[in-house]
Amino acid sequence: MGRQFGAAMGMMNGPNELLHSLSELRPGEAKRRFRKGIFEDFATKGPFGHCACAYCGQWNEKLTIDHIVPKSKGGPHFAKWNSIPSCLVCNASKGSLPVFEWWRPTQFWSEEREEVLLAWVYANSFVSAHTDLCNWEAWCEATQRTLPIHEDNKKGARLPLLAMYAA
């Protein structure tokens, strides 16, 4: 079971998926298409229908891709659930901090944008709502990775992502 999780956590929906499915033949094009897909698919949009920063909502400047769980903390590099559009200011100020510890105290945090981010993580995660949460937590512990969303908020404890959607 650990191998199954390991393969899926790191590369699901990443550039290699495009190469192996023969959607793209060159690695560079696969990476560009993967990045472009993040900007096109993310729900927060500017007034002309183009992508906006997931954190502050800015749409009129160049966007980068930020890792929700930083690579330095075990977050996968090419996992769509872990990659979101971010303006340069937000990406640089977040650095390797946990997303909610950095984001919630800011003036531009909003509950609506947080729900969009959580929906993005859930929709692009390989883990279905029927996966037993303790198995996923055990895998994360065994591989020394963190769950994508597990920080506490000021209103009370936030449940791990899958617990929110489990029936």
C-alpha cells in the first residue's frame, strides 16, 4: 500500500503523467502544459477571466506557482493539489511557512478564498473521500510528510482535509 501512495502523491497529474499518456512528447512541453493548466483551472479569476492570486486576489501582475505544502517541508513539487497561482509578493512573503499560519493573519485573507483553496486541494488530490484517513496519516508519518491542511484556526480546530468530506 505504501508504494501505491508514494507514486500517487508525488506525480499524479504532473508533467510525467502528460509524457506517459503521450499527451506531450517532450518533457519541457509537458512542464509548460502542466503549469498552464494550473493557471487555467484555478477558480479565482480577474475581471477579464484570467487567473488571480489564490491568496490576495490580485490579477493585474505576473503570477507564479506556489506550493501549499512547501517542498522543504515534504510537499510534492509536481502535484496539482499542491500547486496554486500566487503573485510574487504573496509567494515571497509566505516562503516556507505553513499556509494558514501565514495567510490567516493577513488583511487580504478571506473565508471565500480559503474555501476555493480547499476545494482545489480536494478536487486535485488523488485521495478519494472514501480513503481511510488513518491510512493516509500513517503514510505521511512513515514518509515524514505533512498532511496538506491540518493547522488550527482561530475559530477552533480545523479537521484534516479528508475528514471534512468523509461521510
